[in-house]
Amino acid sequence: MMGHQLKKERSNNVVASVLIRKSLDVFRDMDIDRITLLKINVEGRKYDILPHLTDTGLVSRIDNIQVQFHNFIDNSEENGSKLLKI
């Protein structure tokens, strides 16, 4: 678990601790060779996750990726267009 960040989010007066890990670390630590379907619905963080999957080459080990886009995120249209070109 070394090098992982702990982030606290506040929503509706509820505080939650979330362990944040890079996809590359998860693939390695869980000995994942291939993913058939990856569903990403993380309220705007997809703009960090998808480029990471591409930059590390992990995207070639994923057969299908489903992404839920939201238009209430700043620059969502521009960022979404960039992701579609990856």
C-alpha cells in the first residue's frame, strides 16, 4: 500500500476516507492480465484515468471501456472530445 494517497471528501455532512491508487499499481498488485469490461463513472476523474490507461499501455489489456460523461464538469465537452481521439 506504499505510495497511495488518502483523500477525504465531504458530501451531505458525511466524511469518507478513500484510498486512491493508480491503475498501473492495481493491475500489478492484483495480477490482472486482462479486463473484459471496465465501467468508469467517477464524476470528472475520467479525464485523469483514461489518459493514464493510454500512457501506461494498460488500455491494450482492456477489451471494452464504458464511460459516463457529465456536462456539469468544467470543460466537459472539450475534454470529452480529446478522450474520444485517444
